[in-house]
Amino acid sequence: WEFSWDIVEPISFFVSTMGPICFFYVWFARHKEDFSMAAWREGMIAKSKQTLYRAKAFDLERYEAVVEAINQCEEDIRLLKQG
């Protein structure tokens, strides 16, 4: 098989143009938001956190409850100091 530039050029143009368009469409369809590097980065970080939490048996709900209790105690202490 021997392809001339008249055949290769439209194919390469189509592939290089439609590849990113398809990627961004699939991203939008899946995430319901425009693609941005910040959103992609946050998604990768969240996925890594979830994987790590599962691997280490970390209870995120319990952690958040403890943090909330600490914040409430600090607020109570602040109010006691004021008056």
C-alpha cells in the first residue's frame, strides 16, 4: 500500500481535529462541566484520596465529625473567654 499526501493529509487533519473535540465532549457529558485543568486536577486528587482512604481503612465521616466537634469546642472556649 502506498498512500499519497492527498489521502494522508485529510485523514490526519480529521484525526487531529476530531480527537480533542471527542475528548472534550465526553468530558462534558460525564462531568457536566467545561473542561479545565483545575477541574481535572481536583478530580485526580479526589480519586487519589478515595483510593488511599479505602486502602488505609480511613473513616472520613468520623474524621469530619471529630473536626466539627473540635471546632464547636473551640467556639465554646472563645465565647467563655469573652464573657
